[in-house]
Amino acid sequence: MTPEPTGHLVPTSTGYDLVLTRTYRASVDDVWASVTEPERTARWFGPWRGEAAPGRTVEVQMAFEESAPWCPLLIEACEPPRRLAVSMQDEAGHWSMEALLAEAEGTTELRLVHHLTSTDQLGTTGPGWEYYLDMLTAAHTGGPRPDFADYYPAQKAYFESLA
């Protein structure tokens, strides 16, 4: 079964925000730990090392990418357990993102916002984030890991159509 894409594109004064949302039956503190603690991020994205604090750079391993590279990740803002803003630079370009969390009645919503200056790579970026967020869901629930082949190129046209 091919997963359905959920992302949407929001125009901003500096470009676009690609917004993807997932909901968890868990406390905001638990979901926050899933996106900030290196042993938990290792389960769905990759581990990180360094002294984490706003204005500091840590290294994150892109564990599920070819060759599993380590990349510098600047922590722009960290407001536990509600907001984490980071940016990184790699061979694919500059990435500026935020994880925004909100809890209501035992359910936590995670919104991943990828700030874009153009939509040129939307057809590859969107499916990638859908995959990683579903990896987070699988890690959080103990479910089976998704297969990237189910996301790309299957979701490419959907994301390109958002532009």
C-alpha cells in the first residue's frame, strides 16, 4: 500500500513553508524526546553528537541516507517541549526547519515546517519528509519501518503539483 502524502505548501513573505503534520497518542514531553534525544532520533532519522543549545552546532548522522553522512546542524531555537528550529547545509542545499508540538487531551500534534526559498526541489523534498515522519511514527509506536520506495517517486507528482 502506498502511503498518502499529507504535506501542504503555504506561501510566506520569504518563499514557502512545506508543512507536514503527524498526531500521536502521547504526551508532548514524550514526542519532544523523540525529536531531541540522540538515542531516540537514531531510531527514525539518525543520532546526533555535540553540546546542544541555541546558537550551537551539533552533528547529526543521516543514518537512513546512502553512506550515512554526518552533517552540521545549527540549533537556532529550542523551547522545550514546544518548538525546535534548526538549519543545516549539505550537498542538497540549505535546510531550515522547525518542529512545533502541541498537546491536547493526551494527544500531541507534531508539525514539521520546512522553510523554502523556492519550490524547485519540492518533488523530492516532500516525499522525503513524509518518509521520515512515518519513520518517526513507526519508531514511536513500534510499528514496521516504511520503505522509501513507497514514497519516491510515487509522491513526486503530488508535491510538484503544490507549487
